Amino acid sequence: MMETINDRIRIGQRIAELRKEKGMTQAQLAEQACVLQPNIARIENGRYGITIDVLARIAEALGKRIDLV
């Protein structure tokens, strides 16, 4: 199934919400998830598709299971 723009926006908003709840900056999340900070910004804004691998690393950095992101 293809990712839609609405999916990207929803996932990005959820990542931003969880990151802020943990008191993390985008740079801190990027470092812990081994993702470039500009890509974290693009993901959170729904402008960048996310692979399952990157989503898993972000979820781990946030201390969440991937199905809760």
C-alpha cells in the first residue's frame, strides 16, 4: 500500500508530538536515530516520506514501539 500525503502528515505530527513530550530537539532526535536533522524537520512537516527502517530508528530513539508512533 502506498503512503498518502495524509499518512505522512499524521506520522510527522505524531513524531513531533512524541519528541516534544520527551523534551528533545530535532537535532537530538536526529542524532539518536541516525537521521539528518533537516530530514527530521521534513518528516515532521509531512514533506518527506519515511521508510520503515527510519521509522523504527525514530521510534526506538523516542522509547516507543513502532505501532505507537
